[in-house]
Amino acid sequence: MTGYNEITQFPRGVFFKDGLSTTVNYVSGIAASQLLVITGAPSNTQTVTIDGKAYTFQTVLTDVDGNVLIGASATTARDNLKSAINLEPGHAGVEYAASMTRHTSCVAEASGADLRVRAISRGTGGNSIAVSETATNYAWAAATLSGGSGESTEVRMCNAIIGGGAAAEIVIFENAAGTTEFMRVKVPAGETVPVLFGFSAPAGLRVKTATAASGLTITIFHAPL
């Protein structure tokens, strides 16, 4: 391989050969969250709403997405709501509606007698997720999630296999503009070299060879999460 091959984003799990690539993106930071303070059991038809999805408490469970059984105590109702938000296995049709769908932007966890709801994605974006309730014994500490923080620049992990050249070669990984070099790999003639590396390059990454050995192949694919 000679010259440059641009690395662009492809769906996870896609495998490309001969210098093409796929990347996995990570965002560092803290996920926003909020506490739902619980002082007793909710009443029939009262609701908790998280990022537009309403959960309706019922004394007799019916099969509509969002319906949650109150149960025998405040703790049971809290746990059933947590199970519904997370779509925890083994509870569908008993503690929450059989047709319940997993919340798309949040997860939940018990916090003492209360419930803490946390954004799935880390960073400041979660701070705008709105929460509300009509349950008399339920009260959010604030109207949105808060505390989310993190870098906006993504960190990507790549796994590469380099080899097969007729002569020794140096392979260079750099940003798309060619201004920042991330790594150099010396590949002996006829040998295969595995490489795992991370880089921060929002505009993408490119690969070049310092020499033009015939038959060199570079395979770059995603690193497992």
C-alpha cells in the first residue's frame, strides 16, 4: 500500500481490509443525574415523567407501555419503577407492563429509600433532560438532571494488523490534516505486526507509509468495548 487512506466512521462490527478502517468513539466525563425523593407509595394513575416518557402507577397492572404496578409498599413501587426504566428481565407483565420498552436516555438505581435517575450518555448534554411527577409522595430535587460534565472531543480506539510487505517499512498514523503524528510502526519484511492504539482526532485519521514496499497490507478495525 502506498499513499494515504482516510479513516472514517463506520457502524460497529464492520470489518475492512487493505487500509480502510472503522473506529469506536468514546466520550470521557460524568453522566448527569437527579434524585427522586420518595416519602411514601404513589396512588393509582399518578405519574413520573423522565425525558418525555411517562410512567403511570397502577393498583391493577394493564398492558400499556409505561404502566407500573404499585404493589404492597413504597419500596415495592420504587423498585418496580426502577425495573421498568431499566427494562430489567424477569419483571415484565408482573411488575411493569409486558409491552414496556427500555428508556432510551436514562437508567435508574436505588438510593436509600429514593431513586436516582442517570443519563446513559456522559457529558453536559444530560443536564437538559427534564423530569417531573404528579405523585403526591414523590418529588424531584430539581426539574432537570444535573452534574453532567466532560470533554466534547471523542477518543477513538483502533486495532491494526500490519504486514506482508516484501521489504521493511515504516507505517505512520497521523491526523487527517497531516499535522499531528500519533504513532510510527516499523514492520520487518514479511512479518505481521499487531497494533492497538487510541487517538483524539475529530476530523479523522489517515495512514501513510514512509516507503513503498510492494505487497504491504494494513487492516484496521474496531477495538472491542
